[in-house]
Amino acid sequence: MKPFPSLNELTLGDIPELRTWEHTGSAEAFPCLKRLSIIKCPLLQTMPWFPTIQHLILKDCDPLLLRSAADLRTLLTLVIESFLELAFIPKVLVENCLLLVSLTVISCPKLHTLPINLGSVRALKSQKIAWCEMLDSLPHGLADLISLENLEIIECPTLITLPEKSLERLSSLRSLSIENCNGFPSFPEGMQHATALERLTIMYCSNLASLPDGLHNLLVLKSLTIISCPELASLPEGIQYMKMLQNLEIRICPKLTTLPEVKNLISLRSLAISDCQNIKSLPEGLEQLSKLQHLSVQDCPELENRCKREDKTLQPAPQVHRIGKPTSINHNIWSWRFPIVSDCSYRRCQDHRFDRRGISTRVQNIQSSLHSRIQ
């Protein structure tokens, strides 16, 4: 009788003394296994072959275990996490696992790059790399991932840039996120060719000085988020032509002095600006945005000073309910609410916390009070 004829999912966790896993009869023992997680088994260096496995999570294990994973040719998703001594990912893993659609590499502090043959995994749709402190480059094969839809790079402080012209060939890319990459000064050429891009997020990149030209070619971009880029002095004028853009969020960019016109952003539903100390005016054309549902301006002292001098500078668009101009709190807020509020979510911004509407939790009570008075 087969030991586990119907088992679909198996987890081996926190077995510090496990050294061997017998290979004999593994196919017969686990004929239906689809998901396998091996967690905190630091001495285990090999695993059996499983004929139907599709999802594999390896966490806090010996790097040699990845060589056994290379035999699992049916894999669709692979997670490599907390391999503290991993210096490289074996090329054979990429050569054999050509069906991979998702690859996640997290908390591998000694990893310098990904396999040079990564581009051969043409089915890959999602790639996430996070908390790899020594990662200083990505392979040129990144540009060959013609099916890639989601690319996340988080907390890789030594990464300088993406491969030259890599974005030019990623024609399926829908979401790109670069976060906490302090060594990242600029994007490579060719972003204008990533015409399927719908979401672009850039956060906590302290050396990023500019955004790429040609953003006006990103005709289906729906969300643009820029947070804590202190060297960013200007935004591309092409932003004003993104007619599909629904969410625009700009926070903690102290060198910004102006914002592009927004009158052509006919789909814009949410605009959030905060901690941009040198912005002196709201973007031109704001009153023409008939679909705008939420506008939040916070901690922009130059803008506030101008508004005090010229109260007409901040005029609500049609059907906007102005809910207040608090003057007795530390964090000055200018905010309007439209009848229907989009389901927008905002990430942390220094020590601020925002609710799902993008409103600081510190002033919700004040705004609610003001709103009730107006009504």
C-alpha cells in the first residue's frame, strides 16, 4: 500500500538534526504531492524527487539543498528565503525548472546576483527579490523574460541599476516596484517601451535623482507612487499625458518645487501629496478632474503659506465637499472628500500612518468633526 497516496501538501519544519531524506521509493510514497515546505532544517542537504510537485518553499536551510531542487522539473513556484550563507543560485536550477512562473528570493545577505541564465525561464511571470544586502547587479538575461508581469526589488542597498535596456524588452511587465534601494541612482533607458505597465512604485531610494523620460508612452499606467526620494528634483512632464492614471501619490520629496499639469489626467481618482516642503502650488488643471474622489495635501509648508495669502488657490472641484482647514495641529492638513471614495491604500511615510482612504490617523477625529459641522 502506498504510504501517502493522496497527500497534496507537506511541511517539514524546525528539525535541526535532520541530515538525510531517503530517496528510495519517494515517487511511490508521494505520488500526488503538489506543495512542499522545508523550514529550519539547516543540516539537510538533499531531498527526494517528487513527480508532481509544483510549489516549493525552502527557508533557513543549507544552500546545497538547492541542487536537489534542480531535479524538480515540474515546479511552478519557488521561494528561497533566509539562506544566510548562499552566495549564488546554481545555474542548473534555472536550466531544469523551465516551467517556473514565480521566483522569490528573500533574506539572502551574501547573494551577489541571480543566475546568468535566468532569461531562459521564459514562462516566469513574477519575480521578487528582497533583503539581499550584497546584491549589486541583475543578469542581462532579465530582458529575455518576455512573460514577466511583476518585478519587485526591495531592500537591496547595493544594487546600482537594472541591466541596460532590460525594460525595453519586458513587453508584458505590468507592475514594477523598487523599494529601499539606496544605491539606485537612475533607471536604464527603454522604460517607454514597457507599454503594458500599470503600476509603478518607487520608495525610499535616497540616491534616485531622476525618473526616466518617455513616461508619456505608458498609456495604461494606473498607479504611480513616489515616496522618500530626497534627491528627486523634478518629475517628467510626460506624467501629464497618462490618461489612464487613477492614483498619484508623492511623499517626502523635499527637492520638488513643482508638479506637472494634471488637466489631461481624465481618469485620476486619488491625488496625495505630503512632506514636499518646497512645493508652492497645486498642479494646474486640478479643477478639471471630474473623476477625482480624494485629494490630500499634508505637510507642505510653502503651499500652506501661499494658501493663507491666497485663499482662492484651493478651490474645490465640482461636487467636492471641503472638510476643513485645521490650523491648530502640528501636521497641517488640507483635504477634500468626494461623494464616493476609492479603495486606495497607502504605505508608511516616515512616522505617519494612513488609513485606506489615505488620511492620516492622527487627524481623522478632527476631520470627522469638521465634516459633521459642515453637513
